[in-house]
Amino acid sequence: MSISHPDGDYGSIAKIFHWVTVPLMGLALATGLVIPHLKDDAKNLFYTLHESAGLTILLLSVARLGWRRVNPPPPLPESLPRPLRVAATATHHALYVVLILQPLLGFFTTNAYGFPQQGDTAFWGIIDLPKFMEAREGLAGVLHSIHQVLGWLTPFLLAAHVCGAIYHHAIRKDGTLMRML
């Protein structure tokens, strides 16, 4: 519990997980949007950044969920109406699903296309990740389609999350936003 929010603030570690994930998501989304418009000789750097940001998000998200299990987040305010509770919970759960599933789909997709993160596209340009399957074009196409759909869904989930935080801060003035700052 704190002066800024009577229901409690997020701890320092939870805040670090949150705020490190934010720019990584920006990088992953931006590079994912740019890659299709690049000439082939310019794509490798963007693939490396996109895939590395995605896998880092995956690692952070799994660690973050583990941290939340041991250090539960502060409860939602008692004054929060049920529809807003449901919306907040659904948005957070959907974001966690995307933060974990999207990088996995991307990793499986690149492997199914026959381009594991090795050599020019190694993890952050320095760590070769193991190849775990031979190229399977049909599977790669299906995985890529699902990855794209989730990729287009992600900004909407992020917008709902940010708009919710702004709504709490500017309209409800209930201190919810301040819990993560």
C-alpha cells in the first residue's frame, strides 16, 4: 500500500519487466511492419532485430509470469465496476498470450522456412540458436499467417491497455496508472 495508490503499487522488479518490454515491443512491431517493404539485401538486419526482440520479449514474459506468481500484483481497486474489471483482466490476459505465443510462432515460422536464427540472423547478432526442423513450406505458411494475424491484433491490445491507463488517470483519477510508474 502507498500514498499514491491505496490498493498498492507494483514492485520495482514488476515495473522493470513492464518498462523493458515496452521498447522491445515497439522494435518488434516496427521491424515487422518494415521487413516486407525492404529489398532482400537489406532484410537480414531487420530480421535479426525483429526476431531477437521477439525472443527477448518471450523470455521476459515467462520470467515476468514467474515473478507474478511469487509476487502477486496489487489488486484492482474495490471501487472499479465489474465491466471495467473484466475488461482489464481480459486485456492483460490477452497481452500475455500474445507476448508468449507471438514470439514462439515467429521462431517456429523461421525454422519452418529453413532460416533458423544462425549466422547473419543469430540472436542479437551473436548467439546461434539451434535449428530444430527441416524446412516445411506448408507449415511455414500456416504459422506465418497466424503470426501476422496476432501481429495485427497486438497494436489494438496495446491501445486498449494504454487507453485504459489514461482513462484511469485522466477520468477516474484513481491512481491506477501511478502503480506502474
